[in-house]
Amino acid sequence: MHNHNIDITKNIRTIEILKSNLLSEVAFLYEIMAHAKIADEEKEETISNIIALSYILAHKLSINHNTLEKKVNAKLTKGGDQ
């Protein structure tokens, strides 16, 4: 039983770190978008980090990647209109 509590605590800590990293990447994206001369490669890298962190966070929250991809594709099909 003690190991189960450690696993839950570790998972919660990991989720909090992922959330923090995701927020940092979004903040960095805002920062680099404010500068006109930032290379597209840096913007692409930051956006890909945001997407990757989102998938990792979804996995930690027990969200199925196939379900997530279907929802993302549905939003993309709508053209981003929410």
C-alpha cells in the first residue's frame, strides 16, 4: 500500500512539472512572437514543444492518444473555429 501512495505522489508531481513546463513554453512563445526577427525554426521548436508536452500530459492524465488525435483533427477540420 505504501508503494501505491508513492506512485500517486510521483504522478502528481510529474503532472505539476509538465503543467509548469507547458506554461513556460507558452510564455516563451509569446515572448519570441513579440520580436520581429526571431527565426521560424525557433517558433517551430517552441510550438512543437507545446504539442509534445500536451501529449505527454494527456498520457499522464490517462487520456488516450487516439481519442486526443481525433478531437484535434476535428478542430483542425473546422478550421480552428470554436
